[in-house]
Amino acid sequence: MKLSDAVAGLEHQNVGYKKMCPSFSTIWQYKMPMGKIRLTCLLLILVCTGCSHRQTVTARYPFWGEAVYLNVPGSDARRSLQLLVPKSTDPVKGCLLIVHGMNEHIGRYGNVARHFADRFIVAGIDLTAHGMSNPVLAKAHESIVNGAAGYDAGNAFLEQAQLGDLQPMREDLKLALEYLSAHCNRPSDHTPLPIFILSHSLGSLVASSYLLQTKQEPLTARIKGVIFSGPAFSVTEVPGWRGWFQNPVVRFTFHTHEHFLNPHDEPIPVMLFNQFVALITVPLQDGLIELLSLPGFRQLFSPTAPPWVKEYLTDSEEEKALLGKDKYMIKRTIMRYVLGVEREIIDFRSNMDQFDSPYLLIYSENDPITPAWGSTDFATATRHKHAHNRVVLLAGNQYHEQLFSAQPLREQILNIIDDWLQERLNNPCSKQICAGAEGRVSDPGSMDGFELTIHGTGKAVVANTRRRAYLFTLRHRPIGRYFTFFCRRGSRRRAAQCL
């Protein structure tokens, strides 16, 4: 074949190729309207954003106890529970149920469970859409066990679509308590043992709202106390410069939902204004959030956990490294779930003065994820309900996960929990008046029995309401870098003398 014939053939093929696959410049010659081009680009960006959140699981789920699967009544779903029994049954004093927080899982609590497992039967449950109770994450674990190198669990967050409120989680808690109640007996004579709940963040809201709603049930009578760690009794306040833009929006949505069809004790003009604003804006907010939570939109508009959250979870470098590697943590949240949590906080706060179960409350003064004003409001409303109620404030501390703090603070917190559990075991009264608990129940206007853990010497600020703080001069008892105070007497008007 001649060279000229070959060149002619190539040109002929190129012409045919151009007809089938026109170049970008040829497409541009069609002169698509600029508005359509911008809309197309925006849609492409949204689609790419929604498809870019891959979460590849490469390790097995961290089981720390015997795996137990509880069937959900009226459904094919199961809830995953772990159970850790002491090696020797002689020293068993009771049972402890651990309830995790939002978007995490119970597998993280292995060290916490083992700390109590020498004298308690310890159980932990993965709540709806979390951990091994999430079908996507359960499938990921199964795939890794069967030899797969990895499994994409990026869609695990979609299981949150069923969470318009926390009722499914309260049902999970009930399932776990029923199972634990049936198995929490002294081995020698099968005497029922007391049950305690150790809860964190959203788990604290689930546990407290469950106890508040089921006061009269026999199952609730088995529960002799609950530990709240960084409880979700308030909405997140974004720290730093980001908060300048986001916090006003968060406060506005919380304020309007709090007032919607719920008049407060305030001057009539203010009440009318709040009701008017709420009646206009709340349906619009709820409608928009419900729209963004529908199939087809939730994949695009479900936000990821912002980078600043990692900075406020823990001060332990070891825990930070584990969090970075943990692919069973859910990274995205459906907007309907977020709104449901906000509504649950508002509902609980409106009824929290009726909470009368004995508790140990532990929270950080500068925690932006569950700000301290929620815990101080709760303590002010309920501290006097039971003589064994204790409040531990980590003053100056900004970290949300107190149980995962760096040493020595972690050990100190666990020791405080040990002491409180022992106090409840020694005197397991459940009524408001607790015999033998240093005389009487605290007057709600005083600071009797208000226990603090603070960083510093000499003085401590005790926040008694959301907007006001009262300064007390304290005598301190050192525990390492931190100090624990037990205020026996005092009021808002005079200094509290503490041991």
C-alpha cells in the first residue's frame, strides 16, 4: 500500500470518529444557555459530593464480650448486645448496662467494661442504626470475617432514616434491660441483683427519657441508679469563628421549636411574639428538613461530622489514633435524625424536674458538643430529688468523652464512679428520702451535696442556672492535678464551706 493511500485512510477514519464522538469545542458550538450550564455544573458538584464519602471497613468489629442478638418484636431486625461476666461469680455485686452516644458504637467501650467486670456483670448494647445493630456495618464485619480485604460501608448512615425520634432507641434500651433483668441474679441463690446504667451523650438522653416515661414499670424498679457522662441535655454550640455564623441559626431553631405551641412563663407581649415567630418558622424548618431527608436528597444533603468535632472529643492521643482508624463510627447524619434529637432535648427539658432516679452526673465545663448549661439546668432541677445524687464538673475541661480522657483523669473518673456505685450498693434506697444519707435531702435552694471535680486551686465557679453563676470559696482535697469538692453547707448568698 502506498503511503498516500494510508494517509487518506487515516483521514477517512478520523472523519468518522469525529462524527461519532464530537469534541468538547464542537459541543460548545451549540451555545448552551449559561443558566443551564451553571445548573448542570451545580448538579454535577452535588452528585460528586454525595458519592465521594466512602467508608471502607478493613477490620473486624471490636467485640469485648459474648455477642447476644435480641429480636425486635414485630420485626425481622435484631439488636446487638455484648455481655461480659466476671471470671469468678463470688464477688458479683450487680449488673451494669453501658449505653453509647450518637454515631458511635458499644465496641469502643471495651476498656470501660473490663474495668467494672471484676465485680459487675457488664452489658453493652448497640442502639438502632449503630454498630452491629446497623445492617450495613454488620455486613461489613461479616465480610471481613469471611476474608474480604475491605467493605464499603459509606451508606451505613442511611439507617438513620427510621429515627424521627428516640423511641426506637428507648425500645432497644428496654430490650437490653429485660435481657439483663432475666440474667442478673446471684449465682448461689438466684437472688435478683441491682442494675445500673452507665450512659454517654445521646445515650444519657435515651436513658433519662426512658426512666422518666416508665416510672411505674416493674423493670424500672430494678434500676438502682444511672451515670450520665456528657449528657445530651443541650444542643451543640460550635466553637471558634465557625460559631459566629452557625450558632445564631442553631439557637434560633432551638428557641422556635421550644416555644412552638408551648407558651412559657413570660410577659404576654413576649409570649405572643415568640408564638407568632414559632408558628411561622417551625413548619417551614420542619418541611425543609423532611424534604432533605427523603430518598434521593438524603444522599446529597446529609452533613458529615465537621473537622472541629475531633478536637473536642478527647485529649488522649491514643484514643484520637483509634478514632481515626475506626470505620464503624458513622460519619454522616440524616437531617431528620438531627431534628428528632433536638425535639427530644426540648421535650426532656420541659419535664426533667420530674426525674427522681438517683444519678451521678459528670460533665465538662467547656464542652461544645453538649454544652454545660444543659447539665447545670438538669442538676438545679433535680439535685434535691435524692440524697445520693452527685454532680461532678470538670472545670476548664473542653472534652466531650470523659470516659476516654487521658490519664490520670480517666482513672480518677472511673474511681469516682466506683465510689458512687459502692455508695448505692451499701444503701440502695430508691425513695426521695434516703435513710442514713447524712441526714436529709438537700434543699433545692442550697448547694448541699454538690460535688465538683475541677482543675485549679482555691476557688470554683458553680453554674446554678444557664445565665448566672455563683462563686464559692472552697477548701480543697487534691487528687493529682484535679480536685474533688463535697459542699456540705452553703447557699447562693454566702460562701460554701467544703471538705
